[in-house]
Amino acid sequence: MNQQLRSEPVSFIDIGAQRRRLGTSIDEAVGRVLTHCQFVNGPEVTELEQKLAVFTGAKHVVSCASGTDALLMVLMGKGVGPGDAVLCPSFTFCATGESVALTGATPVFVDVDAATFNMDVASLKQGLVAARRAGLRAKGIIVVDLFGQSADHDAIAAVAEAEGLFVLDDAAQSFGATYKGRRLGGIGNIMATSFFPAKPFGCYGDGGAIFTDDAEFADVLRSIRVHGQGSDKYDNIRLGLTGRLDTVQAAVLLQKLTIFEDEIAARNVVAERYARGLGNVVTVPRVADGNLSVWAQYTIRLPNGNRDGFAAALKANGIPTAVYYAKSMHQQTAYRHFPVADGGLPVSEALSADVISLPMHPYLDEPTQARVIAAVRDAVAG
Ligand SMILES: *Cc1c(COP(=O)(O)O)cnc(C)c1O
């Protein structure tokens, strides 16, 4: 390998490669919107919702302006507010717990499983104990499918059913993933996702969607999406948002959907190469049997604790890394005062101290990935 190739910077997520692959199809799709000028509620929005319903197996899809709005709209639709507790993992992107706090309800943070990084069911039960002691009414659970992998939905549904709680699946990072052979969104709970550009299924700006089998609830969400409108346009019947997905973004997503299954397969090839190349020097992610991950992130755990030194060594070789998440939610300034599950959140805290994510996207070719693997092995060996 010559020196130039060796030092050429590697992309962490290569949106440009996907753009080149799709060629003029995106330009033409956006051009059609520029011609019909229905920038809001255009025909592409309806077509996208229909195609995403087919793709996931969900009965109803309500597109919206972001993943955060998707979470918030569901919580608003469920009537969550002050005095209510919604349990969610602490080791996640801040929007998960933020959406709860925005309604005036209280997020109660629970721990995650060390192998899958997803909600730990024993800690969830301890979270219910903490919520009750704090005088809160437990209303629901937000379960997150972190880094592309499905959480243990059956185990969480069993707790929710026993306690009379709703389950909202935050699949912002996991659109397209499967749980026990079924696509998320089609497994019976309410799912929210994000189309932020860096997510596995991203658009060219902000966007999101909600998936549900409940026709009545889908109507409530459509009302919330436009300021709580009722059948009479001038009589708003509840509080809502400006929560719509732009037509241009729907047009982009319709093109990306045509290659998405192929991209998921390519991401899994990349993940397998990492597991083979790195499995004996760092802790590589493990996907539970029967699940297919979409690998939003490829997140490893370092054995020796020197994360800054590791990141610097890779950077010197032109290889970017990122830390998701250096602080779990309960460790962040805005969220420190919210309750945590009894027994504390030791796994979340340990992960926040030792995880690091490597370049991951469908267009990471084998020679480039070999460079990443070699650099990781060198850095770990010190
Ligand atoms: C990205 C993300 C969100 C928020 O999505 P936006 O579209 O950025 O608002 C919510 N939850 C998780 C887990 C995320 O990764």
C-alpha cells in the first residue's frame, strides 16, 4: 500500500457515495416536486407513507418533521403530562428522554444490557419501583433499538402488559432492523423513527415517521401533526405542532428506499468483517439470535481504558471515530435531577466510559476497512 493511500482520510458515514450511486434519480425526483410545487402534503408524502407501511408491515404510517417530533407526538397523543413517569434507557441519544420532559412528564432512567446496549428488563422493573416511590404514575415505556439493533421487545411487552403501560419504540437508529424475523414497525407496538441524514435511512434534512396498527391513534397523530386540527379546519380540538414532513424529503426517501435492502445487506457484510478482524482484541457488538441489525453505529468496547489515546492513534492514520455516548442521559446537566432505577445504572456508566464507534456505512470497501482494522489492532496493542 503506498503512503498516499494509507493516509487518505476514511469517511465515518459516506453519504456522498450513496448520492453518486443514486445518480440523477434524486435530481429528477426533486425536480418533479419543483414542478408541481406542492411543497407541503404533496403526493410524494402519501406515496412514501404507503410504501413504508408495506416495507415494515405496519398498518398506518404518519410521517413527520423529525425523530424527536415523532416521539413527542406519540407522547402527546397518549396524553402524557405532569405527574406521569415514562421509563426509558439512559444510554441513548438525548431526544429519547427529552421528549418525555417536554410534555411535563418525568423520564425515569433505567439501565441497559452490557451485551446488546439495549434496555435491561430487570432494571426496568427497578425503575417502576423508583417511579412509584417518587409519587409518579407510570404511564409508558420508551424502548430504544440502539445502534441498529432491536431491543428485547417480547420481554418488555410482558412487563408493560402486567403494569398497564404503553410501549413506544424509539427506532430512530434502527429503521429496517428485524426482531425475531419481523421488521420493526410491524411487530405490534408504536414505533417512531428519524430520517436525519446520518441515520441508516436518512433524507437530506430533517424528517421522521410514526408506525402504528391503531387506526384511531393514527388519526390523533395526524391531528397533532397540524396543530391539533379537527374535521372543521377552524376548530382545533387539541394542542399540536407544525410536524409535517416536507414533500422534497419524501421524494428523496422514495428514491433511497429502492436501494435500502441492498444497503442493509452491505452494512452486515461490513459488520461481519469487523467482527472477524477485531473480535479477539476488543469487545465487538453482538446481535441477538433471530435479529438483523442495520448497524447505525459499529460500537466497540476498549479493553484498556485509554479511549482518548486510541482515538488519537486512529486519527493520525486518517480514521475518524466518535463516542456515542460519552455521558448517559442521567449524567447530563439537564437530566441529572430525574429519578433513576433502584440499583443505579452501572452498565450505562461503564459503557459511557469505554465505548467508541468506528466508520460504518454500506460503501466501506474491503481495502479501506482493512486499514481501519489494522489501525485498531495497532492502537489496542499500544
Ligand atoms: C436521532 C435520534 C433521535 C432523534 O431524531 P431527530 O430526527 O434527530 O430528531 C431520537 N432517538 C434516538 C435514539 C436517536 O438516535
